[in-house]
Amino acid sequence: MYKEAVESCDKVVAMDPDNSKAHFRKAKALASLGQLEESIVSFQQAQRLEPKDTLIQKQLRTVQQELSRQNRKQRAMYAKMFDGLSRDEDAMRSAEGAKDEERTSQNSWFSWGKMLLVLGAVGALIGIWWSRSS
């Protein structure tokens, strides 16, 4: 229904570009379709033709406020999404960092354990050699 109204208004505007009612009705139909930016353009064209018409001014303000509200809502939604992503990334980095620290500490204990084992074996061999040579 609104699509047909927009098409009809486009035909009227094509024949008579200064028809403020056609611009106004097209703007209302576009707003009803959720095409707020296009609606604002049509309201502005109607306002240019009828600058003192308070109904056009009121409708234009209403659509501009609705567009502004939708933009704020959308920004908040994206901010929430990206905030959640950054928290997830921080948690993953913290978990990876903890794993790296654990590996490092395990590797250091493993290295120290091997070194002590080698030193113990060397000490035992020196002890055996010393006891045989005396």
C-alpha cells in the first residue's frame, strides 16, 4: 500500500516538481515504510515549497527525532557487541597467558630436574672413580 503511494507520488512529482502535497505524502509513505532518511529528503522538499506549513515542519521534526533515536539505539547495540568481544578477547588472552606461565614453570622445573639428575649421576661416577682409585 505504501509502496504504491510512493510510486504514485513519484509520478505526480515527475509531472509537477513543485507539488508540495505529493512530496509531503511521499515523505509520509516513506516514513511508514521505515525509509526515514528518504522521508526526510521528501519532507525537506515539501518544506522548501511551503516554508510556513507547520504540519510539514512538525512531521519533519518527528521523523528526524525517530531517525536519531534509531541511530542511538543502533550505536548502543554495536557498542555492547564490541564491548562483549573485547571482554572475550581479554579473557582469552588472560587464559593464554596463564597457560604460558604454567608451561614456563613446568619447563623450568623439568630443566632443573634434569640438571640435578645429571649432577647426581656425575657425582656418583666421581665417587665410584675416587673409591676405586684409592
